[in-house]
Amino acid sequence: MRTKLFLAFMFIILLAVLSNIVFERLIIEDFNDFISGTEEDHIYWIMATVEGSFKNGQWDRQVLGEALHWSMMLGLEAYVEDMSGARMLSSTEVHDGMDPNMMERMHSLLKLPSGIGEFTWYPLYVKGEEIGRLYIRPLERLGLMPLREEIFKKRGREFLLISFLIAGGGALFLSVLFTIFLSNPIRRLTRSAEKIAEGDFSVPGPRAHKKLKDEIDRLTDSFNFMAEALRREDSLRKHLTSNIAHELRTPLTVIKGNLEAVEDGIISDPNIVIKNISSEIDRLISLVEGIEDITRAEASFFRKGKLEEVNLKELIEGIAEGMKKIIEGKGLYLKIDGIAMSVETYPEKIHIILKNLLTNACKFTDAGGITIVWGKRPLETGEGFYISVEDTGKGIEESDLSKIFDRFYKGENSGGKGLGLAIVKELAEVIGGKVEVESILNKGTRFTINFYPK
């Protein structure tokens, strides 16, 4: 890609060179055409004046002299011949009879009286009848007029050269800059993708700009999300294999032991065996349900979902309403307190997180109740919002606070599967949140999730 970008910019520079050359040629050509057109206009004016000097079949030498005088002032040497080829009057003759002051002025501008190059003749007509010929050639200009023309052409070339250097130099600089800043992120993505393809999921993903979100940054974000999903999937597979083997071994061993005890006649009462086997089967069912919970949570993780703008108060009230009967059925109160506010978030994942927190709070609270609070995060801590779930339950041992978010971790007499809080933490991180917990034994626990804009 780096080579292609560089070659593309080189092609642009080459086009700039060609366009500048063509543009220069066109400008100079247009300027020369302008000069030629002006000279042609001057010639037609002189022709019209000369033709006007022919009256009643005769030449008016005074008017003809004025016409040739004007031709010299316009930078042209001229003379007139009649139809017999006799020269009627020339610029040289007019020059010789010119006022000294006028002659001095004109000599400062033109090299008089003779011009340069060959004469060009033009037919003269009066009322459709040819009366003679006008011969004209340019006079050599002196002073600033030819210098100005040359300066104009020179300045035009310099302008085009400077514009090319600016455009070409800028294109060259941008080619190097784009080659570095466009190709490097893609090269990093390529290296990371190659590592993941080899099975190395530990490779760190490339970083995207936090503020400048262009296509490369969005591609980087999507790649990092994909890489994280693959890491989690690989970790889940290994973790589940290990945990399932461990969790299945105990109940299956107990079931097998009870059946062998019946066969050997050690246990004569079949009801005891049935009760033991039923208990272990319930344990297996609970384990399968736990695996299903993980699968659903992971499926939610792998589907990043659509960022939506929602009314946070309406969303939380709807979730709380679904849990209200269960909580009040246990003799607890459910209180919600927060302002109506619009946020951009993932409502499906918020629903799973809040439902798990409420279920967990209800399980470990015997008296009092649960309070849900939400609002905007303080400005000094950055933008975003928070949701807090506080209960008046048993609380958590300080030594257990660092473990409660681990999968399959269960405190004493918890009776759960050890998955609810792990799911809360993982889903919160997926949508840009961070979970904080505060707890006092026998007084209650508060879980606060701070959501940061993504």
C-alpha cells in the first residue's frame, strides 16, 4: 500500500508538471495572439484613415500624411502606392517633416524612420473600387514597451514555476505523510491479524485515535473488538472445558457411587439412593443452566449491538417494573430515584446488567429493600452517566470483594452459580462502563456502574 500511495502522488505531481507546461504555452500563446490582434486592429484603423484620404478620385496628402503619422505613433512604418505603382507618400517623408519636439518624443519610443522585416501590403478600396495598396511593417520599439512585454512573459513563467513548486512540493510532502500515517495503521492491523490467524490471541491490538475517528480508526475499533471477541471465545472454551470437567465429576461420581452401593447391597433403602441421585441431578441441571447463562452473555458480547439514544429513566423504570413483583414478594421495597435524561447506550446490555444486579441484591437481602439511582457523572470526572443499585442486605466480606466478579466464584451459602456479577462486569466493559462496589457487612452493598461515551 505504501508504494501504491507514493506512486499515486508521483502521478499527481507528473500531471501537475504537464498541466503547468500546457498552461504556460497557452498563456504565452494567448498573450501573443492579443498583441497580434491589437496590431491587426491598428492596421485596419490606418487602412480606414488612408482610404478616407482619397476623395473625388484624388489623394488628399494632408489627410494621408496624418494617417501615416498615426501609423508611426502606433509603431508601424507605412507607405501608399496608387494603382499605377507610384508611391504617394511614406512614413519617412512624414517623419522628415515632423515637428522637432514631436520627433524627439517619438524617437524615445521607436527607432525611426525605418522598420524591421518585410513589408506586408493590403489593398485599399473606395466604394468597391481598388484605389491602391498600403505597405506596412513594424517599427522597432524602444524604452519600456518591449521590456514590459518581456517582463509579463517572464513573470508568467515564474508564477507557473512557483505554483508548480508549491503544488508539487506539497504533493510530495503529502505523499510521504499519507504513506506513513495511512499505511502504518494498516500494517499494524495486518501484523495483528497474522498473529491471530496463527492462534496467538495475546497480541495487543493497534490503537485508534480517541478524538479523530476516521475510517482507519473505525476499522481499528472493529478489529480490536473482533480480536477481543476471539480472545474471549478462546478463553471461554478453555475455561468452560476445565470447569465443566470439574463440576461434572463430583455429581457423576456420587451418582455412580450410589448405584454401585445398591448393586453391592450396601444401601438397602432405594429411597435414599433416589434422593441422593435426584440431588445430584439438580446440581447437574443447575450447572447446565449456568452454562446457558454464560452462552447468552457471551452471545450478547459477540453482538456488539446498535448504539441507541434512549430515555434512561424510562429504560430503568421498565426494567424495575419487571422485577418489582419478585422483590416485593419477598417483603422488600424497590425504590427508584433519578432524573429524565437522554443517553446514547446499548439498551439490551443495560437490561441484562441491571436485571442481574437486582436479582443478586434480592437474593442477599432479607429485610429493607433495594434502591436504584442514576444520573449524569460529575463534570470533573468526565462525560457520561452512572447507574447505582444499593441494597440493605448481608454485605460482602472485604477479602471477597476482589473475587466476586470471577466466573463460577461463589461465597459461602450463596446458593448461586457464581456467574451473575461476572456477566455484569464483562458486559459493562463491552459498552464502555466500569463497575465499582462498596459493601459493609450486615448493612448492605452498593454497585455503581459508570458509563463513559464510546
